[in-house]
Amino acid sequence: MKKILYGVSAAVLSALVSTTAMAADKVLTVASWAAPFHTQNENFFPWMNEQFKSCSGGSLSLKVEYGLAPPPALYDSIRDGVADITWIVYGYTPGKFVTTMIAELPLIPGNAQEKSVAFQKTYEKYLESAGEAKGVQILANFTHGPGMANTVKKVTSYKELEGVKMRVGGGVANAIGTALGVAGVNAPAPKVYEIISGGVADGVMFPFETMHAFKIAELAKYSLHNPDGMYTTAFAVIMNNDSYNDLSAAHKKCIDDMRGVSLSRTIGKYWDQADDKGKAAAAEYNHELTIASHDERQYFKEKMGPVIDGVINKIDAVGVDANAALSYFKEEVKIENALSGN
């Protein structure tokens, strides 16, 4: 009789343990945008998912959902709990983020990995204290690779951009476009193919990765590149505060062990690889790249002076030493460049 009772008790206990384990499983919803074959969706989030599964023994994972909110609304959507995680363009929410414009300034050469690492380090040392991110956890800051002027008609000089209808992406890119005299067209990145093919814009300020990720190679077959650095876009991977706080200690540790500089470096590597894929896509459409001449680079530098000063003043106004942050950012780009052997 005791053996029978013991068997029943063991079965009940096993069922209870199984139920508890199932209850402990957590699937975090990622609100994403851009095409499924964009590097964030094709490479980064699957990698992040595998890291979480490995860290947690399979109990923490991600599920990517599209269309939960348009890109400009994603920061507010995550803050309000529409999803757990997303990636944002800081410049899509004007007025909410000022300090992050430090990573978007012109005349700072560097690839995505170099600038992403430098951006995260600068954020931790100088920018985070401004408290601009509200209701969310910043898991990693990052940037894309070198931004260029990409046009339907051939352009070999910045002067030739005056009056050209160019899509600009918000943030410092808007000020750069204005300084160059372009007729700025504001639209989120996924709409660029549509507005160029429809004649609303005749070009776009974009990095090489977009030649594949947004099919820009089909439309803008000419690019003007500045080795000194034309512009960069600042991004972040963010998580809802409540989503993070509600996690178990073990699951929080999985996130905390991943976040920060190492995560920024990983994202940057993926974006540099995406630039290579974009170059290959561009080559299939006989893309023509013009490297800005010495005179053009000097002209661009003169035009950018007021843009840089304007950003510095804005950052100073929120209580951050902008010049110190900028100097640190530039130095960290150089250090990462040396470490990566580029």
C-alpha cells in the first residue's frame, strides 16, 4: 500500500515540476521593421534568440513580429508595452533624444562596428546620465556604416545636390541636408523605395547596406562617398522596463550578461557584413561610386561647421559636456579601428 501511495506521490510531484518548468518559460516579443532579409531580422535577432536559449537552457526566447507599429512610433510603443523589445532610430523621435546626436555627426570616419562600440562607450560614460530614455532599458546603442548621397542621376559634387529632392532620415541628417541645400523629403527607411520609384524623391542619404536591404540598388545607381565621413544614423535596441523587471533573476542575468559594449560590437559586425552584401547588390546594377575629391571634402567640411556647432550647443544645454563626449567618441572610434585591424 505504501508503494502505491509513493508511486502516486511521485507522479504528482513530477507533474508539478513539469508545470512549474513550463510556467518559467518566457518568450519575449520583438516588434521589428524593415524586410525580413534586413540584417537585424535575418541575422541579429536570430543570433540574440540563440544566445538567450543557450543561456537559459531554452526557457528564454524571442519571437519577432512585424507591423505592430510604424518605425517612428516604436519607441513610444515599447515604452507603453505593445511589445517587449525593438530597435529604434533615435532621430525618428525628435525632441526626445538630444545627446545621441553625438554619434550622428559628420566628419568622423569609421565603419559600423567602430562607431557602434564608440557610441555605446560614450553613452555609458557621458550620455546616459541625461536620462533621456524613459520607461525603457537601452540594451545596446549602434550605428550603420558610412552614409552616402545616393542618387538616380549622376552626382559628383556636393554642389550638384543643391535643390535635389533627397530623402533624409531625421536627426543630424536633416541638418546636413539643409546645409547642403537639398530639398529634404522626410520618410522612414521602408518607404524610400516607394518615394524614389514614384518620383517624390530623386535620391537618399543611406549607407551601402540599403542597396540590398531596401533594394535601393535598383533605383539609385550613383553614390557620392566622403572618406572623412558624411553622416551616420544612431540606433538602439531597447526593452520595456516592466518586461525586464518581471523576468526571473536567471533571465535577467542572460540579458545583463549580453547588453552593453559587446552587444554593440556584435550588431556593428552584422551591419558591416550587410554593407558588403549591399556593395555586391549594387554591382549587379552597374552601380557607380564617386569618391569626393579633395576640394569637395573641403567644401563639405566648411558647410558642416555650423551643423556641428549646433549639435554641440544642444547637447550642452541638457547638461552634458558635449565637447568632452565628442572627443571621447572620436578617440574610441580610433581605438576600435586599431583593435579590429582595419
